[in-house]
Amino acid sequence: MAVAWLLHTPSKWVAITLIENPAYVTMIGLTASLWVLLFYKITGRKETADIWSGLGIVACVAILVMFTQL
């Protein structure tokens, strides 16, 4: 976990400084629940978490990013 965190944090800050809208970085980070859901579908594991609330958070962030670009 420490190695993942040490790689994640600096790369996130570099991405935030290089991109036009920092909300994109947050949106990509919040899509982690979608990747886990896709992995579980491919491997056939049953997801026991509250899927709809996780997908709702991702949808809200995507809508927020879209409206900040208008």
C-alpha cells in the first residue's frame, strides 16, 4: 500500500498541475469503482457493495465536470 501511495500522490499532483481543469483528475480517480465493477464482471465474482451509490457518485462528478466546461 505504501508503494502504491508513494506512486499515486506525486503523479496525481503532476497531473493536476499539467491539466487545464483539475476536476478531470478527480473524475478519473473516482472511476475506480467502475474498474472494480468491470473486473468483478470479467472474473465472475459477485459484488456485495452498494453498486448504485458508487455509480451515482461517478455520475455526479461527471456531470459536475461537464457543467464547469460550459
